[in-house]
Amino acid sequence: MNNMPKVAKTFNRQYTENDRKRGSLGMKNVNLFYGSFQAVKEITLDIHTCSITAIIGPSGCGKSSMLRIFNRMNDLIPSARIEGKVEFGGIDIYEPGVDVVELRKRIGMVFQKPNPFPMSIYDNVAFGPRRHGIRNRFALDEIVEKSLMQAALWDEVKDKMGQSGLSISGGQQQRLCIARVLAVEPEVILMDEPCSALDPIATLKIEDLMSTLASNYTIVIVTHNMQQAARVSDMTAFLMVDDDHAGRLVEYGETAEIFTNPNNKKTEDYITGRFG
Amino acid sequence: MGNSSIKKRYLTQRMAMAILVAAVLLVVAPIIFILVYMIANGYSALSWEFLTQPPSQAGRAGGIFPAIIGTVFLMLGTIIFSLPVGVLAGVYLTEYARNNWITRLINMAIINLAGVPSIVFGLFGLAVFVLTLNLGMSLIAASLTLAAQALAMTITTSRESVMAVPREYREGALAIGVSKWQTIRHIVLPSASPGILTGAILAMSRAAGETAPILVVGAAFITSGLPTSPFDRFMALPYHLYTVSAHVPGMPADVKWGVAIILIVMVLFFNIIVALIRVKARKR
């Protein structure tokens, strides 16, 4: 097993009681269908709060679909249908009567391609708070500064807050999108291959950022990059498709465990690069 | 042998080129001819007085000021009535309406609406706005009639502009707990506005040139002074042009062409604005 990616850190973070109070996230026997096609099959897992969970697996195994179950982003696809239970903070988020807007405020999402809005850097970050009713200029200034600092972007953009969010580099744009999510103070941040469009240096910055954020936020990241999963995550979920093309959870456990001593042969084959 | 085949290919290429150039000339030449002919025949009528005075001697002398103003009012009326409805309908059809046969039928009806002859809109305006709603032959009835005609265009361009807004923007907003309406209001509409505006202005400049519909809902050849309320009758450039060309004997030729030049310049002015909006939107 020489060619396994190195694990930079182990899953040894101690939780405070406060951490535990924050919304716990998990799914039980979840099936996801697009029309008659089943994208995700019988997935059960609990996400650890205030840590980083990586979802890895070969292309088309349902990683992104699974991630989008957590903030009901699949609702946007008319043919999507879900079975099973997805719990956040003790409630089933697919129950009728759940406020999806409120849910997405608490579970933010960062996308594969940086997608700043076509407006100024300041307005990008202030967008969420403004829509949620914060009008006071002073309060907004404070949120924008704090969010950009948390996203490790403040120093680079503090002198050009009025410039278009599209004018900065790709890596900066992605951090801007993270700041935009942080500004609405979510509990969970979902990241859908956030570095796939970035160069290695920008990727490293995002990874550092994730590690810092993990002390306050629950992060779930989808990545096709195993080294990245090994570097940043505490827990790893390995997904793979069966012959029926539906994604299944093959193995879920501490990242150190998965990458050094996987239980399942398929996991081992995948992380040693035998396929995928 | 190889040599002759290459020669043949060059010849075919040159012929194809010649045909394409000829086709372009065939399209451009008449336009240039019309413009040159118009200016050559009409420039002598243009003067400060022509732009700022009311007509006298049944349009043979004086100016066309009330017709210019009437046309401006018509354009404004058209946009005021058709743009809000067009945008709201466009947003509803793209963002809210389910993709079922009713929606498809509505979309098809809108596309067909654009093909309805303008005189039919005139009769519709006469029946609905002038008579049923009792607005009389008036500026407002004519504006509503032209707005009804412009709807096909404002709805279609609004729909297309809204659909062209990248999905990533919407997802980005929805993913931070922003509601659908807020996303539409603060992300989709601002991004779509250059396209929506382009459509609206084009619809407006088309309304400026309409003659047939306004003929039956309130345009007058000569009014005493400018309209003082939306319920007054009005003059308009295309109708004025029609009347001085077809119904006034002894009309100096340069006056007709002068009216045509002013009408073209007004329409051109709005089309240039459209072009500028597009350039600005592309820079963003």
C-alpha cells in the first residue's frame, strides 16, 4: 500500500458540549431518484459536527447528488424524488412544512465553479444578510469585513470592495463565495468540488481555510481528489456505483482509517488508484 | 492532373465568394439607395421651423412638431403599458409555470401574436379600448392598442433574457437561504435587464412606425395644438406621412421626404440606444 495518499492529520478533535448542540446532520436509508433513474441507493450515515467529512468516489457515483440532498438543492429538479429520512437538528428536512429557505440559510453551499454574482465584492457578501433583513449600513460593514476575514480574503480585497466580484482571480472568487455563505452564519457548509476549477496554490488556500473553519462549522466536501480528502478531512465516505448505476455508500469512517486500513476491497482498490 | 484539380478548387472558391458578396450587396444596396434618395429629396424641407412649428395649409407649409410629440407620447405609452406586463408574464412563464401543455399553448399563442397583422390590432383596439372601455378615439386608446401589439415582443424578449441568466447565479442565491422571489428580484431581473430593455426599446421603435392601428383608434391628420390629456386625439409621424403622401394634392415633394427623414432618425436614435445598452452589458 505504498502509493496511498499521505494522511496529514488524524481524527482526534475533542468536541465541546457547545459543538454538540449545533445541528446534527445525517441520513437514514436514503434513496434518490431522477425520474425512473436511481442516483443514490440506501445511504445511511451521520455527519460529525464541527469536522470535515469528505465524500469521495469515481465520477458519476452520485457524490454531488448526495451532497445536494442535505440542503434540498435537488428540489430544483422537477423529476427528483427522495425516500428515507434526512435529519438536521432532530427534524426530518423532507417533512412537509419544513421551511426550505430557512434550511438553506443554516446549511450553506459552495459550488464547483466559483459563482460570484455580477455585482461588487461588498454586495456579494452583503447579499445574504440584506435579503435576511439587515439594512443597517454599519452592521452590514461589520458582517462583510468579518466574513471576508474568515474566508481569508479581506487583505486582498479590502481596497477594492466596489469592484465587480467577477474581476478577481478564480481562487479569490471561490473564497468570495465562501465569504458569501459565511455572512449568513450557517451551521453547515456543503462544498461541491470547490477546488476543481482552481490551480494548486489557490486549492491549498481553500484547504487551509477549510481546516480553520472546521473548528466552528460542520463541513461536508465532495471531492474527486483523494489527496485532498486525505489532507483535509476527518471523516471519509466512499461512494461507488453498482451494476444498476445507483451510488452506494461502500465505506464510511475516520479518514486515517479509510486511507491506511480500509475494510472494503473496493475502497482499497480505489484509493490505491486501481480504478476511477 | 493534380494541378488542374487545385485550379478548379480555387475557381469554385472564388465563385462561391462572388455569390456571397453579391447576396450581401443585394441586401445592402436598396437600403443605401432608399436612404440616399430620401435625404437627397427631403433635406431641403428640414429646418428649425419644420421641427418646431405646427403644420399649416394642410401640411403643405409649416412644420410637424405636433406629429413628433404625438409619436413620442405613443412610444412612451406603449412602453408604459407593455413593459410591466411583458416582464411579469415573461418571469411567470419561465420561473413559475409548469412545463405542461397549457404553458406550451400559451407560448405558442404569444409567438403567433407577433404575426397578427397590425390592422387587426387596430380593430381590436377600436372594439375594446375605444368603444367597450369608452376611452374614445384618444392617445390612451392608441397607446393601449400599440402596447397590446408590442406584448408579443416584450414577453418573448423577457422570457429569453430571464432564461439566459446563468443557473449558477440562481443556485448561489438559493444556497444561502434567499427565497425564490428575492432571487428573481435581486439576481435574475438585474442580470436580464439589458435584454429586457433591448426588447422593450425595439418594440417601442416599431410602435413609432405603426400607421394602420392608430388610424382607427385616434390619430388625426391635423389637431388644434398638442394633446393636453390622454383622452385627446393626436398627430403621429407615420400617419402624417401617409396623409400628406396620399391625400393632399399639391404637396411639395420635399415635405413628404422630410417627414420620412425625421421618422427614420427617431427610430434610428432608439436603435442606437439599444446597441449601446448591449455593448455596456457585454462589458460587465
